Amino acid sequence: MKHLQLILLFLFFLEIPLHAQISDFTHANFKKADSIALANSDEDLYNLPLLAHKLTSNLDTEAEQFRAIYFWVCHNISNNYNLYLRNSYKRNRFKNDSIKLKIWNNDFKKKLFKKLLKNQTTICTGYAYLVKELASLANLECEIVQGYGRVSTTDIEKLDLPNHSWNAIKLNGKWYLCDPTWASGIPNPKTNNFKFQYNDGFFLAEPKLFAINHYPIEKKWWLFEENVPSFKDFLEAPILYGKAYENLKFHNFPKQMHKDTKLFENITFEFETKETLNKKDITFLIDNGSDSKQIEPNSVTIEDYNLKIEHQFLKKGFYDVHLYIKNNLISTYTYKVKN
């Protein structure tokens, strides 16, 4: 009976993904992996087994091998925003017609991977596929995670279909999350032209920070079990920008983007940062619809890596509040201020 209980207990724990984040690799040196990825920047995608071999064969650890793959993809595959917009338009158009939606998805998938292979340009699906394929060829366990993503331009009123893909990678028996699409660079919202601008914050990201603008369809890919957000929580969360992942470990408060407050009432923001900061590093850009001002918050408290900000509004109105750390845009909130 005891043996049976032990077996059942073992099987139970197998069902729970072990998870962690980049802090597990604080002392890891990825310089060699990054240099190998950069040295192979001229490689194409016509022989993926050979590419995977070139990227990983001279690296000793799983983490370094995956790093070389991820780093190569993020520096060599461009994000085709026009392709993304076209796919979004068609998926929304056919969302109530399952047959037409299926036909479009199948046709688009063929076009998508043709462009990826020939032009090394794609959307999130292609990024996640390529990372998974190269990792699998290097005998690393990697999965594509389907779900919803929120950025500053996302219309949450129309976010009723999954719109984003990313990866989960298993290293040394633990699962980690990463987003090669958002790590690779930024499409210009006016011209849609893509600019490579690598963001290391999306590599093995902290799951609870990741969850603010990533909502997986499968619950197991939250990689945490307590206080898992509902879809409503996800839609109401603050806007996080790419620099948040480079500067923050946790975003603790506020939980919602839109808040009501009163004149002279303290509003509070709480974070855990990746490095210690000075009070002068923290600023707000506050926009009331007709005027924008860069100001210092009323109160900034820093204890080790814990950052607490307090502020008060002195006039009624509706305000966009943009948080900056060291001149980097981190997050956005809105406040309706009443008497």
C-alpha cells in the first residue's frame, strides 16, 4: 500500500510543471552562446538540423544551448506587422463562421511559413514554431503556448480570439517562459516597418510579471498556482511595456489600469525591481488630455529591491499616468479624479 501511495504521489507531481525564472541563472554566463548566435547570423532556414547543430554543438549546458537558439531567432527573424494585421482582420471577419475560419487558418499557415523560410519574416506563430523546432532538434523540450497578448495598441473590446503565441522551455527539469516575438524588436505603429531591438527581459521571464500581458489558453502554462488571474483580471490589468521586463521582477500594485480616486487621496504603486534604484530614477508623465507634464511623484520609498510610490492629484479630471524608470517607459494607468 505504501508503495502504491508513493507511486501515486510521484505521478501527481509529474503533472505539475516545475517552474522558475531567469534568477536561477544569475551566475550563468551567456556570452559564449550569444557570440555563437551572432557569428551564425548569415545562416538561412533551409537546413534547420544544421543550424541547430551550429548553434548548440559547442555549448555544454541546456540553458546555454537554448540561449543560442533564442538569441539567434530574436536577432535574425523580423516581425511582419502587416502580416499580423491582415491575419487579425480575416480572423475577426470569419470568427462566427467556423468553416471559413478554418480554411483561412490553413491557407494563412502555408503563406506564413513560406515567408518565414524565404524572407525570414513572420508573426508570433512563426517565432514560436521556429524556437520550438530548433530546440527540439537540439534535444531540448520546448512547447508553443497559445493565448492572448496585450500591448498598448490592443483593443480589449475586440479581444475575443487568441491573438498571440510564445514558448515554454524545460531546462534542468524546470519550465520557463519566453516571448521571442516581443523580444526581437518593435514595429513602427505609423509605418509598420520593423526595427530589431533585442529585449532580454522576455528571456526566462518571471511568470507572475509575464501574466500581466500574457494569458495562456492552457492553465498549466501560467507556471504558478496561487492567485491565477481571470480573463477579466487580464483585460483590466495595467499596460506594461517592454522595458518593464528589463527593470521589474514583480508588478504588485495597482492590479487594474483604470482607477477612480479623490482629490488629495494617496494613490499607491508597488513593485519589486531587478536592481536597486535612486529616488531620482522614478518619474511620472501625467497627461490630462490637453497637457503633459514630467513630474516627480510626491513620495518614493526604496528598501533594497522594493519600490513604493505614492502620489496625489490636486485637480479634478481624467489622467493618463505613465511611469518611467531611468527614462524608460514602464507602465501606464488611468485615473478619474473626483471631489
